[in-house]
Amino acid sequence: MGRSKHPLELKLHILQLFEEDNYSINELSERFSLNHQTLYRWKMKFEASGPDGLHEATSCKFYSKELKLAAVKDYFQRNYSQMVLL
């Protein structure tokens, strides 16, 4: 997955418009030429971690085989979405 070309300030501005001005995700995705899934992902990261969740990682994360297997089991046995497991 590529790195975001969108600065933190823009992400926060778009999320603020969504929360305060009652714009829909579809309206904002059209207005800013973004995929609506990108906006949902930003929203979930912000809700989970605040502004710090919107910073881009500077390095790749490595996960153990055990953690990966546990995530796959949770995905199938508990009907979690991929976004919840990330």
C-alpha cells in the first residue's frame, strides 16, 4: 500500500467538515477527489487514536506468524471486518 499524499491538516479539515457541517462522505469524496473508503479509514483511525492515528507510518510493520493466524481466526470465527482487525 502506498503512502498518503495528503497532509495531516487536510485530513483533519475534511473530518471536521464531516462532523460539524453535516457533509456526507460521498459529498466530501467528490469535493476532494478522494475514494470514500479512504475517508472511512481516516474516520476510523481518528476515532480510535485521535490526530495521532492519522500520521503516516515511517516504516513497515512486521507481525509474527502467531499474530497473523490469530487475526485470521478472529476474522472467520467472530465475523470481524478487515478494518477492525487492522
